[in-house]
Amino acid sequence: MWTFLAAESAEPLILPDSVQKANLAKAVEKIATLDYHEVLQTMLSEAVWIVIKIVIALAIYFLGRWIVRRVVRLIDVAMERRKVDISLRSFMRNTVRVVFSLILVLIVVQTLGVNVTSLIAVFSAATLAIGMALSGTAQNFAGGVMILMMKPYRVGDYISAQGQSGTVREIKLFSTVITTTDNQTIYIPNNAIATAIIDNYTTAEQRRVDWTVGISYGDDVDVARETILAMLAADARILRETAPVVWVAALADSSVNLTVRAWVANADYWDVFFEYNERFYKELPKAGINFPFPQMDVHVKND
């Protein structure tokens, strides 16, 4: 008996033709009695409301951008009045701009009717995944913080690091921007530069200029020394606290190499260096000092 009932219940339920016709008639009646004017009016009102929300969102966005710029400028002015280091000012300016821009985006999205709570949850999960994939970016941010705390260099310093040399133009969230002497812009990741050997040529007020001058064998070293020291003594840029010196550095294959050392202000380093390369070449021959050419003695034996 139970088997028979189970077999009966397993059969598909088929509605009689009269019921199917009645349902079809009800559907046709609903479509026939549908108020198309009301539907169009509802759609139009919804479209107008959507347009209004978009306009409001755009207004909030542009107003917010203006406010963010004003806030960043006010913070920058306040730090400038307090004489905060320019490197820290640049870093804080970029950080505040990013944070406020994220807040502005969330406000605009909420104005459009998107659930911000769900968006924040999705954003947090995405941030975690992206953070794990881009761990180097977080390290660059930490490197930037370390640079601002330890201050191995500041904006305006001339440095050499990671095989690049130039003037520090800006310390950003994730990289340091330097400008080379030929006006190239180099971006160095903060993590790499924070853990690298950095040569900062700007921290000291004075720098020593070194030259190597090769003279011919047989020339008078004392005359060469006196001529060079007289040239340096007549230049006001050469500091007197530490007197210039001229030493015999090496007896090379083709020349006697003299090492010349003098101290100058940091700002005068390159001008003095290049100028005296030319002056040594022009004025030492007038004192009877010659610059030798590379030469080799060849002995020929006839057997």
C-alpha cells in the first residue's frame, strides 16, 4: 500500500486545462489593466532622483577637493611657521592628502546610495590581500618614516645613493625624488635608500678639493709646489684655516704625480675644482713645469 502511494506521489503534478486557462486569463487581465502612465511616472521620478543624487555627489566631490587642498595648504603654512623640517612637511602633506581623499571618496559613494559599511568591509579584505601581495610598498612607507626620523638627508641636500647622485627634491610616501646635475628626475624606493649607504655632500659647511697633477721627470718639484700654492693663496675662496698642501703622491710610469688639497665652502666646491684644472694646465708650463705624455722605452738588440 505504501509502495503504491509513493509511486503515486512520485508522478508529476499536472494542472487541469481549466486551471491553466484561468491563470492565463488573470495574467492577461493584469497586463490589460496595467496603468502605463503610473509606471512611466514612477520610472521618471526614479530617474530624476538618480540624476539629483549624481549632481549632489559631484558637487560634494568638487567641494571636497577644494577643502582638501585648503586643509593641506593650511597645514603646510602652520608647519612652515613653526619651522618644521621641509622633508617632514612634504611627507605630512602627501599623507594628509591621501587620507582626506579616501574619506572624500567614501562620502561621495555614500551619497550615491551605496552601503558604505559593506564597502568598507570589502575594502578591508581587499586591503589585506593587496597588502600581502605588495608588502614591499609597506616597507617603502616604513622606510620613509625611518628617513624622516633619522634624517640622513633632507630636501635640498646633494646625496649619492643606490648608484645615483643628485639633489633631493621631495620625500614622498613611498619614494625619494632626486634631480641629477643634468636635470634628470630619479625615483628611489624609500626602503632601498633607507637601508643603503648614503653619501650626503651637503651636511658639512666645508669640503676638501683634491687634484692630481702629473709633472715630467726632471722638473723641479719645489717650483711646481710654490707655483700651485701661490695660485691658491691668491684665491679668496680657498679657506685659510686649513692651509692648502702639495705632496708628491706617486712616482708613476711616465710622470711624478702631485696631490693638491685645499678646503673651500661647500657651495664653491665644483667651481673651484673645474676652474683649477684649467688653471694648472695653463699656468704651470709658464713656470717651466711640463706635463708628460705616456711613453715607453723600447730596447732593440741585434744578434
